[in-house]
Amino acid sequence: MSRVLIRNVSVLIVPEQGECRVDEAQDIHVQDDRIVAITPTSVAPDAGEPPTEVVDGSGLLAVPGLVNSHTHSPMVMMRGAAEDLSIEDWFNRRIWPMEVNLTPDRVRVGARLACAEMLLAGVTTFVDHYFHADQIASAAIESGIRADLAPTYFSSAGQDAIDAAFETTRALSTRHPRITASLGPHATYTVTDEDLRRTADLARSEGRRIHLHAAETDDQTQASLDKHGVTPIQVLERTGVLEAGALIAHGCGIREEDLPILERYADRTTVASCPKVYLKLAMGEVTPIKGLRSAGVNVGIGTDGAAVHNTLDVWEAIRMVALTQKQREHDAEWMTLSDTLRLATRGSAAAAGLENQIGVLEPGRQADIALVDLSAPHNQPVHDPRAALVYSMRASDVVTVLVAGQVVVRDRQLTTMDLTEVLADAQALAHTLVDLSTGGAVQHYAP
């Protein structure tokens, strides 16, 4: 049995509604993988069995470990290799031709780099949607991070490939306590209604979630209406995906008429917003968070893949959500500090399917904790620590990170992996991922 005491730390409190606050001078008591108590710091330690490790939290702020609610982690290997392109050319001239080069080893190397980047930035859970998900699981287990993994498939790959993705999901579900798994059809425009129905039937029968892209842009929504007479959200309803339970990536093309549909399934539907991507690819809209929240739908914050976001920095994504939502609604009073932090914690935990396990610091929850230092010049003076978290925090301000009660980052250093080795492996293989000389593509973007 392990006992960790985080002593004399400030703690971010995120209620289900209302204002977030920071409680100062607290001790966080962790036993094995869970928080067992949060108490005011006492002058003398409590009697009884001493902690296995004491972490000095003086001058630091404890926040719930961040969740990257939608990403493609191995795409860090393509970072900076597809710039200044339209969304069509980004897919058709760069990314999908590059993904012909994917191999299990290349995916594992990329996933190790991604896990290192996220942990050092205080991300303790990521929700992934990619190929060779068993290799991503290996990297996550090694690094100590928590992950929900959805093996990706296209209908064009054929039934054998889809069946293999289903089997991978089943295998991942029992592989490690920190690994959960979802079904991963790519999108409503790359997976047929028949295959979506089959996926939904399997999800219901086996109690699984579905993680997919839908209504990513308004152009996609209009294309669906023109070709099929229904929006992508209506496709998800008629195929049973919403009934089964879904994490919808992006949803920038969700229209007003889609909201009553989503409201019917709000207890099992989450949308992940990754706004830096929408700006960079000039997608025209961002996720309609105000409408989704009014329909009772949880929204989480993610980065998408680093091939377009360039980083897996969820702090940057948090800031982008707050800014783009104010601009979208033309309302500086919308998306307040507390509401933004709630999306980043409780909302993103729901996107991971772990809303009862992570996302807040309170007894009974998993001990996924990041300790951040707000003493750097870009945060000072701190009139409101919530504002610092949303608008000025940097990933490099993260000092110590725990996942399931284990210290995985101590004093800004990984404890589970040799970062020098991780970087060297990635640098040695990166050129093989971005090579376009082999020809072909895994898919063609034409929604």
C-alpha cells in the first residue's frame, strides 16, 4: 500500500455549477490510486502510518490532471510537415498520403513522444483515435499516463479491417487498469451507414462508447444534406450511434436543428472542441458550445493531432476555447473563467468516459493531480489564479504530476521514461513518416 502526502498546497475546487475557487494551505492525502482526504495543512503531521512519500506543495497550485479529450497522439511525428494548406489539401496532399507509411513501430515511437509531451504539461489522460492502437497502449502503460483508445477504421478498408479494429478494442479493454477502449469509426463521411449501424449494435451489446468525427465543418454538414438529405448528426441518430453513446470530435458544423436531437441523448453524448485547428485550417466555425451546453451536452477540450495543432498543449487549447467562444457569441461575458475551467476538467473527464473517476480533486476520485507554479513573470502578479490558469499558464509551469497516485513527473522531469531516448528514437524515424515518395493514400477527403 502506498501513501503520498502532498503538503501545504493550494487546491483548485471545481463545483458542478457556480464559481470555481482556490483553497489555500491544504494537504492532499493519497492512498494507492485514490485521493482519500483533503485537509487544512496542520502544524504537526497526523498520527498513524507515515506516508510513503511527501511532496512539498508550498507555493504551488494543485489542479485536476488535464484531459486531452480528442487527439491522434502518434501524429506528433508529422509535426510541422503540413502547413499553410486548405483542409482538403491538408488531408489529400499531406496527411493521408503520409499515413501510408504507418507501421506499428513508428506508431509506438510517436506515441511515446506524445505521452512524454503530455505528462510534462500536466495532461494525465488522453482520448485517442488512431491506427495501431495496441502500440499506443504500450506507450501509455510505459509512461504511466491514462488513456482511452479508439482503433480507427474506414469502410474503404473492408470488413476484415473493421473486424480487426473491433477485436483490438476488446483486447485493449482488459489490458491495463489505466487503459479503456472505445470503438473508432473515422467519420460519418468515411464510414457507411451500414457500418455505423453495425458499430452501434456492437457498442450497445458490449457496453462500449463510440468515438468519431462528425459535422467537423459546416461544409461537411451541407454536403451531407445535399447528398443524403440529412445532417451528420441525423446520420448518427438514424444509425443508432447516439443511442449507443458517442464522443463527437469537433462538431463545428452542428446546426440549430441538430440540438434537439443531441438533447435526447445528452446523458451519453460528449463533444470535443479543438479550436486552434479550426483557426489554422480556416474552417469557418468553431464548436457551438453555448448551444450544446443549453442542450445538456457535455463538452471537453482537446488538441486534435499535432500534425495540425503542432503541440499537445491542452493549456493552449483551454485558452483558445475561452477566446474563440467569446468571439463566436460576440459576448465578452460568456465562457467565464469558471466555465472554461469546468470544461477543461469535468467536461473533459466526461469526454474520456471517466466523469465519476477523474476531473476534480476530491476524496474517492483517482489521484490524477498536476502541481503548477505560477511564480514566473508571465503569470505575475496573480490577482486571480483562475485567470492565470486560463490565460497565462504555460506547459512549462507544471512541476509535479501524479497519475493514479504514482508520481510520473517530479520537479519537471519524467520518472517513467528516459526523455533523451524518447527524443532520439523519434528523431531517427520522423523522416520515414513524412516521406511522400511511396505514393497512394489511406483515404481521399471528399465529404
